[in-house]
Amino acid sequence: MKVSLATEMAPPFALVAHFFIAGVVFLFLSSISLLFLSGEISSYFVSPLFAAFAHLYLLGFVMMIIFGAMYQLLPVVLEAPIFSKDFAYVQFYMYIVGFLMMISGFLFSSLHLLIPYGATITYLSMVIFCVNIFLTFLRLEQINFVGKFLLVATIFLFTSVTIGLIMGFVMGHGSFEIDLMAWVKAHMIGTLGGFVMMVVMGVAMVLIPMFSLAHGFSDKWIKVAFYVQSTGVSLSIFSFLGGFSTLISTFSLFLIALSLFAFAIQIAVMLKSRARKQNDYWVKNIVFAVSSLLISIGLILIGFIYDLQNFALAGGFLFFFGFLLCFIVGHIYKILPFLIWYDKFAPLVGKQKVPLLHQMIKTKVADFQTLSLFMAIIIQVLGILFSIQNLFFTGALIMLLSNVLVVYNTWYTFNYTIKE
Amino acid sequence: MAITQEEVYASIATVIDPEVGFDIVSLGLIYGVVIEGEHVHVNMTLSTKACPLHELIKQWTKDAVLKIEGVNSCEIEIVWEPAWTIMMANDEVKKALSF
């Protein structure tokens, strides 16, 4: 199977750029909102400010980057163009409008009625995404392994946003009664475990060997992860929505933890077989991300077994930032220069001197940003574990600085010009 | 004047992998060059099947060969056996990638 980041199958760079630019801007905004959450680090209480932050970070940053990466990677993984580029543009603008209505509703109590309408628009935009992806798959005669990850991920996305929409209506209008906490759990498991993690696992099998020049490794662990994760997430959604016994929901979460563990082993196996041994900011981000994933599973397990809220919260924080943020930012540094290089400089090869990819990133800034991000995450996790608000706030400040540097490097890459 | 292997390799060595920063001859990606009169056949591989520049590197290599005086046609064949490993690269590349 030939897989690449950019072939004739890939969509125009302008489309992917929409999602990447929006994602980085929302990362910056979410970092600012994190500064105001120090007072909420010792409880499970979901305040409107927390909801605004969580949606800014997850919907605004994580999902935006994943959508952009999906539109870029899917056609080349499947060796077939995306069904409709117009659908993708419509999805982007609807998503922005709906998502900003939701954020406004969370932030300003007078606008809370915007939440269900924003949620509906966001839902419809995601349905457009799902339909676009499903129709792309429908035209294929066979689906490779990475494709299976992305297809199952999209099915989970469709399921979980439908759950989210119903919750939005119940919260906005109180139309009928549901066990809101159980539905929130199903929504989160479906989105994070089902969509985000399945996409991350699938694309990791393309990107990590590609960037690290890893060869001849066994892929048995990722196969285990695929089946166990799909089963665990499905069982978990059913158990929360159906009000099944705690034993079943606990077992489903155990399956998900097992799958994440298998994924971590697969990454280690790939990195061990890499020809490219430099430990640059990309490798550091991957290693920190996978370590955070494993530690977060441990902290969450301890939190649930011994009923220690701060451990569970610290584990959750480590998953969202130690794992997701580092994994994504590390890959932004690799993918973005390549896409811009391909769009801007590839046609100039042989005609004039063109830059190398790493020259399109301020590498010293990226190194400093990476270290400051690790420091911020460790400080904030300690702040949550020991319930020290000032420590958490200090970490949040460092994270803001780190994310400003991500914005700067993104701007630098987009505006890179050949020096005379 | 007959085209020589040295000329072909030297010309292909102007093709740089922008991700790794080395030319594709030093990386050991060129498995063989066959010269038949004015036609050149290049047998090569890529550092990974997932190489993002698959088509481009193939085209750049062809363009580089066609620049040689006396070459009228060129065929580039990408093969995956034997699979490329870092051991195929020259010492400078090995040192740079593996430190």
C-alpha cells in the first residue's frame, strides 16, 4: 500500500489550512480560559466557564486539527479523493458558527439559549463530515487497515454527536428526562475513545514510521488495540445509555485502558526500530505524550478504585494535555511545513534553491516551546494532585506562553519565504 | 561521447530529500543505473513506502538524468525489494541520522 501525505488525491491545501489555522487560534483562546480555572481543580463540578474551556480546547483545537488531518490523510490512505470538497468547506463554516454560539452560551448566562441552537448547527456540520467520509468509503472496493480505523472512528463520531445533540436539547428545553451524567459519559467516551483515539491510532501508523524511518516492525499491538478499543467503546456507550450494571461499564473501561496500553507498546516498538535516531522536538513530544497516556491511565484507575477525585482529575488533565496536546503539537511541526512546502516550494525544485522542511520551523523556539509545555503540564498535574491553586495557575501561565510559541511558529511556517 | 555511470550518479545526487536534508544517492536510494545508448534506466527505492514525496522524487530524478548531455530518454523504476535500511546510506548520512 502506498501512503503519502500529499498526492494528486489530496484536497487543496487551502482547505486543510482552514482547519489548521482555526485549530491553532482556538488553542490560544483555550489557554487563556484555562487561566481562570484554578478555582475548579479540586472538584468534578462542571461550571459554564469549564464547559466553555473544554469545548474551546476539544472542539476548537483537537477536533479542528483532526478534521484537517483527516481531509488530508484520508484520500491518500484510501487512494481515493474525498467525496466532496464543497461539503468540507460547508462543514467548516457551519462548525465555526455553531461552535461559537455554544461557547457564547456557556460564557454569558443571558445567551444560554444559544447552546441548543449552536449544538444543533455543530451537530449538523459534523453530520456533513460523517456523510462526506461515509460516501468516500462507499466508493471503495476494499479498505486497508488504517482505513478501518478511520471508518470506525467516524461511526463513533456520528453516534456520540447524536448523543450530544439530545443532551443539548434536554439542557436547553428540558424536553424529557435523561440521566445526564451517564449521557455525558457516553458522549465523552464516544468522542474521545471512539473518534479521537481511533483517529490518533490510525494516523500514528502512517505518520510515525514515515517521520522516524521505522522499518520491519511488528504491527500486532495496533491490531489488538483496534479490536479491543472498538469493543470497549461500544460496550461503554451501551452500558452508560442503557443503565447497565457498574460491573459492565467498569469492564468496558478496562478494555479501553488495555487498548491504550497496546497502542503505547506499538509506538515503542516503532520508535525502537527507527533509522532516524535524533531526539528532536517531534520525538520528545511523542515520547512525552505516550508516557502521559500511560501515567494518566494509572492515575484515573487509582482515582476510581480509591475514590480520590484529585487523582482522577489529574489523570484526565494528563490525557488531554500531556497526551493529546503534545501528540498533536509534535505532529503540527512535521505536517504543516511539509504541506506548505509541497504547495509553495515543490514547483520550484530544480529551478531555484528551496528550503529543507526543518528550516521552515524556528527550531530553537520549537525546542523551548516543547520543554515549557512539558514543564507546564507537570506543574499543573502537581497542582491538581495536591490541590494547590497557585501552582496550577503558574502552570497555566507557562502553558499560555508555550501555546503562544506554537502560534508564532505556525505563523512563521505559513509566511516562510526563500531568503535571497 | 558515451554517457558514464559517474555522470548519472552525479546528476541524481543533486536531488535532495527535503525532510532528511541529504541527497538520494548518499541516502543509498539508487539501486542501479543501466545505460543503453541514449537511454538511462534507474532502479531506485524510497526510504519508506509512506514517503510523502513519492511521485515528486521520481520526477526530480528523471529530470536530473534528462539534464545530462546525450540522454534522450529515462525510465525510473521504484522497487521495494530489498527494502531500504539505514545501512545502505553512506557513512556521513549514517552518522548524521543515528547520533
